[in-house]
Amino acid sequence: MNTQKVSVLLNKLTIPIQITTEGLEEKRRQGENFYRIHKDKLNWKFEFVEKEKNSKIKILKNFSSETEASKYFYSFQLKRYFFEQYIYPFEQDNKDINIGEPHCSLRDLQEAFNRLNISQSYYSFNGLKKANSILLEPVNVTESKVFFIGEGEKIVVESPVVENWLAYYNTFKKVYKLYLLDKHFEFLLTCNLDAEKLSDEYIKIVLS
């Protein structure tokens, strides 16, 4: 994967990205902040440009290759896109099931997945580890942990122990993003775009 390919894939989702002489950056109106990947001599950098602070640049991450930088930028943009276009709107349109609220219950979480038609292959509440899924594991009556189970049923991400409602919200977002990621790659295939699927390392970024 390279900057040219990432630009094509993200613009297909109407995520406004432009190619520059040094890399890729978000298209923004004049004076707005933006993220970019930028080649500086031999290294690539993921940067945040604060336009309202006289274009102050914050270096957020360094990479040794264009491929690494491109995959990271792609994953980061998908993460934001899924939240802004799907997760947040669902929360606003389904306030009756309390997603993200302190009184959210496990029944509410299940109802969210039912409304979205997300199959149980994407999640587990009973301790069953399944590849490419999210595991919600109770620690006690009031607290739980959340795991991302990757290829080969390996634990890729393990959350801290938190109150149940926070764990339910974390589970909701991660499961929905996993589901959307699969739908995204299905969409690219219908557009005759050859896009390699992301490894667990980069899926972890989408889910964060």
C-alpha cells in the first residue's frame, strides 16, 4: 500500500484526501486543522497541523517506510469515518437503549447489535474466543474487560477493568467498527478496487 492507493480508497468513501509532493493530507477549508503523513528526508511522519496556531506542527508518529505510514493513515481515517458517519449517528437515533450512558445494560447492548443486524460472529459475551471478534468478559458484578481477538484467536487488545456501562460502550464501538470494516472491503470489491485487508496491527488502530 502507498499514498496513491490510500488516496483512491479514502476518496471512494468521500473522505477528502489530497496527494502532496511530500505525502498525503486531509483537505480542509483555509484556517482549519488537519492530519497528514509527510516524508522528511529518509523518514515518514504522521503529523497534526494546527492552522489556528500559525501552522504549528505536532509529530505524532514516525515510520521507516511509505507502506507503514500509508497503512497507519488509512487505518486512522477509517477509525474517524466509522465513528462520525455511523457510530455517533446510531447513538443519537437510538437513545432509548442508552448506549454510552451509565444506565446502559447488557440487554441494551444486545438490542443495539440486533438493530444493526450484526451477527454473533463479531462478538461474545460468554467467554468464547473467536478469531476477528470482540470478547466482553465480566470481572465481577459491576465491572468488565473487553478484548479484541485477532487471527489465530490471539488476544490483540485487552482493555483495563472498567464499570460495566463503559465496557458495554467500548464493546459496542469495537464490534460495530469490525462489522463496518468488513462491509468496507466488500464495497471496495464491488468497485473493482483491489485493497489488501488490514493485519491485526492496523485493525487495532481502527478499533481504538
